[in-house]
Amino acid sequence: MLYPELFKQLESVRWDMDKDIPWDQFDASKLSDEQAQTIKMNAITEWAALPATEMFLRDNRDDSDFSAFMSIWFFEEQKHSLVLMEYLRRFRPDLAPTEQELHEIRFEFDPAPALETLMLHFCGEIRLNHWYRRASEWHTEPVIKHIYTTLSQDEARHGGAYLRYMKRAINNFGVEAKAAFAKVGVLMASARRTAQALHPTNLHVNKALFPRDTIQSRLPNPEWLEEWLDKQINFDAVWESKVVERILHNMSLLMDRSFKSVQELNRYRKELQGSLGSAGGGALPA
């Protein structure tokens, strides 16, 4: 089991909201209304760990080790939402999310193949690590800069934990796991070809609720993510290439085969799919 070791590792570096966030360094003159508004949207988005955890537990009922790990992931991800809300409570209480705004993004996700979902969230952690690093650079107020750096480091550690479970899945399921990971890896490393930001909170996950079936679509400002990325933190092609490089690097380590481009990974995906025959894997949400 990986859970006991991961618990020790993550607990040893866990930050304390009272002791490790320099609240006394707040400088009101360096926080714009525009920046504060994005913190509210981000706080609500992070609350999506709640429905995501419900999904993980439902779709991994046969895997008690991974389900136990969710207790760590859920706690730390919910703390991300909490620290952003605490920031607003202290310094911009008029923008603190309401309970209804938070509850609005708690809805049931359609069942999806567990291996593909694992890879999807692994890539999501890589992407969020880079988004938050960029957000820390964009913000000018010292405390929120520190918070975003702290969150980015958490996301990197979560990605490392997911990677451990992916390695275990390859040992247990072989080509089936490799095919699922390669399939999602190609999708998540192809963000420059899509109109929307590729992250689990921006994917369609409940057909019955379309078009309000993504986390982002249920926010007070559904357009905030694209604006945040394109016009505020300026997550440009250079930063996107960093995400792609990390995905390809980790795929290379997982598959014991070098991938220098998404095209190479896609060719490998087709090889794996061919070896599995015409059965294939389950479809990802569009």
C-alpha cells in the first residue's frame, strides 16, 4: 500500500495556515480590485475538490489504498479553498464566497474509467502548479503571492503522489494502464489546439446538466478562467510549453520510452491501442 508512506511524506511538509502564512505582511495598497476578484473565483474553483473526491471514492470502490489517499488529497485541496477564503475574509470580506456559491459547484460527475481519470488529475496537478507559479508572479500583494507559491508546491507534491499510483497501475494492469495514460496525456498536452483551458474543472462531466456541467460554468463569473489565463497572469505559449514538457517527461519515465513531442506520444498511444485490439478504452468527457 502507498497510503501509509504518502501520509508520512505529505504530513512532514504540511503548512499551517496560522503559522506559515505571513498575514501580518499584508499591504492593502498592493491589492487591486481586479486581483481580489480572481482570488474569489479561485477559492470557489478549489472547492471543487469536494465533488471530485466523491467521484474518486465512487469510481475506486475496489481500491481501498487509493481511496484512503483521498483523505489526504481532499484535506489539502479543501485547505487551498479555505486559505483563499481566509485571505478574503481578512482583507476583502465583501468578496468572500457565500455558502450557496460554493455549493453551486457540488454536483455529481458522470462515471468515467478510473485509470483515465487518474491521469487526467495528474496532468491537472502539473498544470495547476504552473498556473499558481504564474499567479504568484502576477500578484503584487505580498501575502497572496506567498499563498500562491505555497499552493503551487502542494500541487506539485500531489502530482508526485498520483504518479506513484500510476506506476502501481502499470505494474497491475500493464498495457491497459499505459494506453489509458497515453490517451489522456495526448489530450492534456494538446492545450494549444483547443479553445478552452484543459484542466479537470473545465471539462464536461455531466451530460444531463449541459451546458452547466463543468465547474467553471457554475461560477459567478463563468468566463473568469480564460480571462485570468490570457489577460491577467498571462499564461502564454512559453508557460504552456513548460506544462507539456513536464507531461512528456513524466510519460517518458512511466513508459520507459522517450517522448520529445505530443506527436511521438500519440504514435505510441496508437501502438498501444493496436495491441489492445478493437476493444479500446472508455471515452473521456468531450
